[in-house]
Amino acid sequence: MIKLRDRYDLHCVMSRTGSNARAIATQFEASYATTEFEQILSDADVDLVLIATRHDLHGRMVRHALEAGKNVFV
């Protein structure tokens, strides 16, 4: 991710636990961290959602992100 830093802006990091989200957001200089997927979907500054969760969660998250008008990378 760091090698391509000039090609994207990491706006938000989401994790099930706030401490994980905050640690990754700080490490990669994201604007904010959250534990709420809905917050990302409602954020107009987010145009791509990268989903890196357990496989059983992918389908639901992809569907919601697409319905919110986001591009999705799984």
C-alpha cells in the first residue's frame, strides 16, 4: 500500500474493534477509523470500498456497498 501512496488517499479504516481500526488508520494515515460499516457507506468522500473480511461476510458487504453506489474491491 505504501508504494502506491501517490495513487490513492486512504480515507477510512473499519474494523470490528476500535483499537484495531485506530492502529491501522494511524499507521497508514487515514482520515478516520470506525467500527461501523454504515458510516463508510454514507461517507460521500469514499468512492471505493476494499473488503478484506472473512469470506462469509463478503456477499452482504459487497451488496450493501454496491447499493450505496461505491466501487468495490474484494
